Amino acid sequence: MSGPGLFAPGAPRLRTIPPGANFLNELARALVEEKDAAAHPDALADDLIYVPNRRSARALALAIYRAAGVKTLLMPEIRPLGDLENDEPPPGVESALADLPPALSGAERLGQLSRLVSAYYERQGTPVPPASALAAAGELARLLDQAALSGGIDWDRLDTLVEERQLAIHWQQSVEFLKIITQAWPASLEDQQRMDPYARRLAAAEATAASWKDRPPKGDVIIAGSTGADPSAFALMTAALHLPRALIVLPGLDRDLTRASMDQIAETPSHPQAALARTLDRLDYLPDEVAPWPGLADTAEARARRALIHEALAPASETAGWLTRLDELAGARSRADFARDGFSGLTLLEAADDQDEAWCAALLLRETLEREGETAALVTPDAGLSRRVSSLMQHWGVDLAPSGGTPLLQTRSGSLAALTMDWASDPTHPALMLAVLKHRQVTPTEDLDTLERHVLRGPRRWEDFEGLEAHIDRLDREARHQAELRGRPEPRFAAPSQRIVADLQHRLANAGLGPDGEAISGRRFLEAVSDLMADLGDAPLPWAGEDGAALSTAMRDFADICDSLEPAAAEIWAELFKSYCQTISVRDAGGDHPRLAIWGPLEARLQSADRLILAGLNEDVWPKQPPPDAFLPRNFRKKLGLADPDERIGLSAHDFAQMAAAPNVTLISARRRDDAPAVASRWIWRLTTLARGALGEEEAARVLEPSTEDDPRTWLTSLREAPALPEGYTSEPRPTPALEARSKKLSVTRIEDLIRDPYKIYAQQVLGLYPLDPLDMAVDARPRGTAIHAALEKFEEDGVEKSTDSLVALIEDELRSAGELEEIILGGVSVRRKVAAEYLGWRAGRLHLIAGHVHTEISGQTDLTAPAMPEGRFTVTANADRVERHQDGSIAILDFKTGDPPSEKQVRAGLNPQMPLSAIIALGDGFEVKDDIKLRSDSVSALTYVRFGSKFAVRNIGDGTGRSMPEKPLEEIIEETRAGVTQLIARFADPSHPYVSMPRPIWATYGSDYARLARRDEWISESGDD
């Protein structure tokens, strides 16, 4: 049933499909025509086709089915070259592969290499931790893979190379270390009767090739889409040339290469044709002996595009003759016409940054859906960009998962495993605890919000479960005391919080995870984490689905690695497991989008779409610079026969050339990447330079850049433009609640908020919204100030004179209770002692003024006249840090500040009315020193700020110090404050008066917790307020 074409006697054994052509569709078309498969559905059944990967295997099967155009078709066997040793072997070669020892899994190899690394350093007398052993094993495994892909290495030459050169001592040490893989590793494999994974793969290919020699396959053999860079693929190619009916189809070979240019390119590993040139040389073929693909419809534009890309990516030595070469290629046409044809359908985009780059790619994909039947694909090696575009597509309800999948640790099951491991390392860490208990795969915990809000938020004041339980008891006592003082209901958070904590301790103990950070084997740690995850979740979670299966496999494989490592603390195993999972991804089980795709360069090989978008085209992204060899300099690698690291760039350049030759392709780079300046890919620079040389700078820009209406950057600008607001509308919130909802009672500090940020009062007093402390909050000025206030209060409690040491000790005890780190407490001892000594000296100097007892932390209130209020009054409350009764019968009110106190100017201007309002309360006999016993006075002789923080200072209101202001009687300041606050209250008693957000930002002392609620970023520019 075979026609006189591809497999006829004397027909070329090597053919090529040019860049830009739909490789798989062309291959399928020719095979179906060759075998007349439409009329004979079984004509391809005995054929064996090798393609680079599983995705291309699936795509080729679909292309063959479509090309045949029949409902029933017996498909050929299509096998990925990358799975030669894993798939079921082809018919006829089972016995050849049966004699090969089994391969180690990647995890087993990593674990055994880790054991050999640990043994090496133990012999050196410098044992290394598991993390270091595993990292070194990873580098050795990478070197083993490179050796296998290089087709065999003579490791015996290492010692000779060392002797030949006067090497630095670290290189000699590297050579000694490499004996792990040159001597110890082969011996270990022989003892186990196992094989290295890549060595097993090459052996499988060689065994298959040998079996073909004795028993040729029944049908035709086609090896399609491989450059021959992989030794296993090359072994099959070599064998296929000796089969009676076989064909090798090379991707994108430049058939115009001469022997001289082939030799030059073979010595330029970063050239896109380098791998093909080396393959042809080893097969003893010249490029012009490789036949073109039959029946391919080619166009002048496609030929011009291929020629331009070939010239743009030529070795540097050939770029000097670019213009002459373009004239030769143009023939009878002008150089400019030739370039216009070649660049037709190719667009260059430079985005401002990687975020805009993702938007441009997403917009182009989305716009494709507006074109009936068209397909589009984004191709990028940047996994982060792929995920970002996938997320952006959700804006339009398009579910488009990257072909590379989602990183395991970002899936539901993987994230739970990572969080559980971190939590097991520190079980009472508030953020880790809540992250696990709130995970969507964990059974909801009753009263968890109570524990979070009342216990876990704020500074962490405990180290273990015992400390956490004590913290809950302390909070409960404080809350009960405050409730009793204020006549509020008893707090009820302690019991449910203690119940949750006890339950967590029980679960951790059942899983076998101790609280003390003791060393544990890696396998036991994984088992404990698995048990804990199962206990926390509902079966079959977290092991259900694709992500659950991938997690189970990853944990099983990592356990094999751990068996070769010494016991370590839980946090070490957690970090090692997360590092191990960095390269593991999980494919979306939802299937592919029918018209859109996101591929990596490897998945994109041999694929096609109506529109290709190549993104991430920046240096060190695409192409990615090869990582430095941890053990061998480049000249050593070359002499040993290891592949040049730049060969990876050459293969990447070949991928780029194949896709950039597509009829409709957009190339996207970014000016900034990861918040740093970025350089466009060398390929972009060369194409741009070539276009400018052929067309001139202005026309090159016009030809390569999209028109304004077709530019996704223009679309993005329009998308980001805020719609015009209706006339008279402002986005600034100006709430005007009813009088009944407005505050009728405020503390002196809240009065200050009403002056500086009325919206804050609205949010708190009307909406009932208060900011939550962060989890594991660092101790900042507020809790430090509270601690110092508490210490000063205790210092005065018994009236007995104390020393500087006792005051400092009290302060440090309170700071510890507030959660301050011990190293910070110790670091501030000298400053704290100096400030305490100065305070005690100042305090002693004023004892003669005081008559009777000093009152600390007392509360009071008074009513101000407010006719507009329902009851004609407004209540102002205060807590005074220290109130002294002086010998003359007056009182002095002192307020302690850990930072800078308000200035005299701010107090007189009414921006900081706290102290004058406290004086008003005192003059109204509003402070209560004991139950129903008032502090009575007819005069206030002093309002004093005492700074007790990084330094000691005293500021008396009214004396004019600090700003060279004239003295002003304190009574006058107090009365001015009374008048100003009364006027303020009257203004807010008007139901039409709005609570605006920070009407004068210059008055705001700190950033407002309510700025986001007030949407200040939306309207602040509209008002011009800065």
C-alpha cells in the first residue's frame, strides 16, 4: 500500500521541514498521502514514529486523524524519545531491554549521592549538615546528567589534567571531590546491580538499535523533530539509516549551509544550527544532501523570513557582511522589499515591565478569541510569566493553565504540606498555626476566630504551648479586670482558646512531633506530617486529585532521599522538602483550552498556532545563561569531552528560530524585570539591527512595531483609564450619619483624632471598625509605651523609695511581658539606666512640691455644653498617667511619652488638646481616685510632658520653651481649648457635617489605619491635596 515517495528505494533517508511550517501537520499529511490511509485505515498500523516529547506525540496522533479525514483509523505507534527507558518497549526489543539492570529513580540517586558526600566530608574530618550534603549531591547529579548527554566521558583524564597544570588548590580539591562520581558512584551502582537514569536511557536506545539490526521493525520507522543532540536519539537515528524503510525528519535545517559554514557553526555552540551541524557531521551528511519535505506549500515571505532569521542569528564573524548578504538574497528585488517581505507578520513589542508584558500577552490571547476559529499560543520559558498570564485570563472567564503545570507547593495539597511542615517546626507560631487551621483542606475549627482575635494577634509573648496557655490566662485576668472596672460583661474567650490549644497539642503528640526541636529522621518526619495532615483534614483529602497524587509521590521519593541522611530538626527537613519540590509541577486536570495555549519552549517544539506570542525575551531569561560549573573550569570540561554549556543556548536559539519563522508572531521583551533594568534578548537586538540596516531606522520601526489600533500597550492604557465620574460626583467619602449615630462621648485622645482625622472616628464610633494587630507583630512604640507606663505605675504603688536598678528591672520585666526580644532589651540597658537615673533625679527635685499621695493611672470625665446634642451635653473622658497634689492646693498633671511630646505650638493651636482637656476634667472634679472619691481642686498649676524613652526631657505647657514662644497663662490655654473643643463638638452635632478623611494631611501624626477604607489613593490626586 506504499506509494513511490518517502520510503521508495533510493529515496532520501534524511529530510527536513523548514522553520515556520506546521511540522506535525506536514508530517501527518505526507504520511497519510504516502500510505493512502484515508482509503486504507490500517496502512499506518505497523509504523513506529519517534517524536521529542509526549505533547508532540499526542498532537501528531490528532494531526494524523485529521489528515486522514475518516472516522476509523488504526494509528501508528507514536513514542516520545524522552521516555525510551520508561515506556513499554516497542515490539521485538523486549528481550534486548530485559538484560539491562533497572535504573535508579532520581530521588534514589540523589539520596545515595548525598550519603557518599557525607561520607567524603566525614573522612575529611568536617561533617556537613543534611542540607549541604543534599545541595552538593544535586550538583553531582547534574554533572552526571551532563556527562551522559555528552555521549561518554573519560574521567580517568582528571588526574592527568591536574598533573599537567599548576592549579589553584581549590581546583585540586574539586578533582578529589569528583572521585565520588568517578570511583565511588560506579562501584555503588555495580554493588546494587542498578543503573544511572540517563545511562539506562542511552543503554535502552542502544539496545533498541541493536535489536533493529537483527530484527527490523515490521513497519516503517520515522524519527521526527529531533536535532540529534541527545545521544539516545542519535543512536536511534544511526540505526534507522540502516533499516530498509526508515526516515529521519530534521526540524528547521538550513539546507544552504556549506561544508565550511557547517564547520564554523559546529564550533559555535550557541548557534541555532550547531546541534544539527554536529549531527549531520556524525552521520556523514551535508546539508544539501538532506531533501526538502515533499508537497510543502512555500511562499516568498516565508523564505525571506527564514533567511532574515538565519542572518540575524549568524555567528558574529559573519555579521560584518550583513548588507551584502541581504542584497544577494534579495536577487532581482531591492534589499528593502526583501526585508519588508521577511518581516511581514513579525511584530516586536517592548513592555514597560514584566507586569505590562504579562498584560500584553494576555490581551493578545484574548483578542484572538474575537477572530472566529483562530488559535493562539504564548511561548515563554518564564514560569512566573506563564502563571501571571494564566491569572490575567481569568479576568475574562478564560481558564487557561500553563502547559508546564502549577508548582506543587502552590497547589491545595502541596501548600498544606508545606504549611504543616513549617508549623510542625514551630507549633505555637501564630501565623503558621492559623495558615494551617484556615487551609481549605482542613476541617474548620470551632471558635478559631476567637483564638485569633483575642490571643494570637499582637506581639508574640510565648515560645511554646505552656507559654501560650499562660498568655491566655494573663489576657483573661486583664480582660476580667477591665470588664469589672467598666461594668461590661465578663469576657468569654479563654475557655474556647484553651480548648483549641489543648486539641492542637494532642494532635501533634499523636503524630509523633515533639515540641523541643529534637533531631528526627527524615522518613519519620514525613510520616508524622502525613498523619497530621490526615488528622486535620477530611478523607480523602489531602491525597485526592492530581495534586494529592503528585504530593504523595514527592513525599515518597523524598523519603528515599532521607534514608541516606542523618537525623535533623524538623525545620531542616521542612526546608529541604520545599527545596526538593521546587522543580515539581502538577498539570491541570481540566484539560487544554480548544483555541489557546501557554507553552514552555520544550512543550512548544513541533507545535503551531495561527498566532504565536514569544514572551520573556530578555537576556538571562530567554536565552538563559548556563549556570557555572561548581567543580570544573571550561577548559577541563572540553578536554574531558563534556558538552559546552553554551550548547543549551544553541538549542534554545533553534527553538526561537523555529517559532520566530511562523507567519504571525509577536516577540515581547520588558524594559524592567523583577524591579530592575533588563536587557532585551540578543536575538531581538540582532533582528532590530538587521531591520534598521535594511530599511533605515524609521521604516524599521514602522514595519516591526504594531499600529496604534493593534498595539496591546494601547489597549492596556485604555483598560487602565478610570471612567469619568458623573458631574458633581466626588469619590472622596463624606459620610453624614444621623445625630443618633454620632458620638456623644469621646476620650481626650479621640478628640484629637476628631480634629486630625474625623473619618477615623466615623469608622470606629459609627461603623464599629477597629484595626486588628498583625500576627506575630514586632513590639513597636505603642506596646513599649504601655510597658513603661506600667512600670512607672508599679514604681509608685507602695510609696517606698526605690533605686535606679529597681526601676530599670521593672521596665525590663514589663518589656518582656509585652513580647520584646531579649537581645533588644539587653541592647538598650545603658540608655535605659541613664534615662532612669535622670528621671529619678528630676523626681527627687520636686518632692518638696508634693503634698500627700501621688495618683497614677486614674480615670475621669466631664461634660461640655453642647446644645445640639440630645441631652445638651457631650462627655469627655481621660486617663491621667500621674496627678500630683501640690503644697499650695493646686494639682499638676503629668503625661509620660516614650517619643517626642507635642510641641507648645501644637497644644496652643488646639491640635493636641489632651492635656488642657485633662485639666478641664480636673477643674470639674472629674477624676476619681478611689471608688466614688473625687480628686478636687480649684486650680491646675502645671501640665507637664515627661519624655521617658531614648532620652529624658521635660516640657511644661505655657512656659514658652522649645520654640521661643512667649509665656502664656495656663488658665488662658485651658479656656481657649474649652472654647475650641466646644465649637468642634457643635460642628459635629450638625447631621449635615461630614466626617472626612484627614482634611489636612500635614496635621496627621502617623499614616491612618483607615486611609484604605477611605480610598484616599483614588481621590487624593483629584483634590490636589498633597
